[in-house]
Amino acid sequence: KHLPLYPIIIKPHDDGCSVMVQKAKNDDQLTQALKAIFAEKSHALVEECVTGMELTVGIIGNNKPYALPPSETVVSKDILSIEEKFLPGAGENQTPARLSESAITSVRKTIEEIYEALGCKGYARLDCFYQDEQQSSTGKERIVFIEANTLPGMTPATCLFHQAAEIGVKAMDFIDIVVKLGMQLHQPVISEQDQTVSLMVQDLIKEKAQEV
């Protein structure tokens, strides 16, 4: 049967980092994409193509998650390629994302709710699309959740450090917070001063706000 709507996204069922991800705009492109995947894989995922601004959002916390300012993934072609993700100078993330303050607040709140619903702890990076009223099929702005990276990489160029810098947290301080959150989870008895590590973040935010 013909799928009702194009474009659609085709990708392997067991891979990540945009490996072999393709966009099909007609039957011929769909056939070619599936042939390429089935040459190496046994299954393929065929999904709706979601339009909007692609965002990646770092988040930290155990019982009280805190979402960092989102980064906008700037794509040069139809879809984000693995080369843009990893080759030096090939990709671009805009931090903070070029959204209104109200939209950023909505994104962060939604990401915190998803983080809690998934039972995430410590830190993670959640990816989503932001759609305005014109892009959304509901006629209202919405956040379309893509995936949760529960152990994202910490390379020097990671957008997590850029996002942390937006609230006045240096890279090594961010790592320190992540380590303390991990220790908090696995300590049999938690001391008062370590009971809520998220307070460290709140204090840093307040200091940053006073400087502005």
C-alpha cells in the first residue's frame, strides 16, 4: 500500500547518530532508502517527518530535574547528517535557541516533565522539535519529543557545556554537579548538605541573574 503522506523518514531500527537516516518524498525515494537499509539490516523504521525547530536540551537532577537553556540544531540540508554531528566544523548548534522567552520556558518545562516520566537520574540530553501555531497540526504551539540520551557524551564541544555556560556554570563545575548527583543516588545515608544538589544550580542561577 502507498503511505498516505510524504515526506517521511526512513532509518534503521537498531542504530543512532543519524546513521543511514533518509527522507523520502515519493515512492521511488522510499524504495531506494529501504533497499539501502535492508542491504545491511533486517528491519527499518518508517516515520512521520516532523517539521519545526530541532532542539537538544541538557537536563540535570535526581528528584528535582532542572532543564538547561535549549540549543537549536542548525541543519544545512534536508536532514541532520552524521557528518554534521561529528566532523569538526561541519555542524552547528545555536545556544540558546532562537526562540521567544515564553517558548523557551515551555520547552524547558516540558523536558523536565518528560525526564521525570522516564525516571531519568543524574543528567541526560533530550531531543525534540518545537512547532509554532502554523507548523503544528493542532493549531497550537507544541513540543514533539524525539528521544532521550541518558548518557550523553562529554566532549569539549558538547552543547551541554554551552547550555551550562548560559546559566553561569563552568564545564568542570557542571561535571562536578553530575558526579555529586551520582554519589547522592548511591549513598546509603545522605548528609544534609548533599541532600539537594539542585540547590547548587539554583544558587548559581540567582547569582547570574543579579549580575545581569
